[in-house]
Amino acid sequence: MYYITAARFPRESYEKNDDIRLKADKTRRHLEELALDSGLDPELNVQVAKTDDEVRIGVSEEFDQYLREAPGTWRHY
């Protein structure tokens, strides 16, 4: 499955800075709650991927499409 990046953090900052890690976790939880609210399985529609340089939080194409078409705003910073 292909995931669209919703948030990304420098990996070094994520691993060393508690504030960055908390912000990433808050963003992930927010997206998981939105997935549940929209009737989607959070485990299948929200993904955290660690690369050499970044930690990325992504959403599935289906979830991204739902969020784009849903009324209101879904972005959380």
C-alpha cells in the first residue's frame, strides 16, 4: 500500500528531543483518531516509517482522499 506523508521529522531530532517525539506522537494519535472517526482501521491507514534521515507519518491513499473531501480541516500542527 502506498502512503502519503502527512508529517515528517528529522530522525536525529526525533530520537534525541523529547518535545519532537511528543509532537510526532500527538500527530500520529490525532490521525489515528480521525481514521477511527471516519470508520477506517488506524493500523491500516496510518503508518510511521523511519528512514536514515527522517521519521515520517503517512496516511493511506483512501484516508487522504477522505480527508481532502471531508468538510472542515484535518491538518494538525
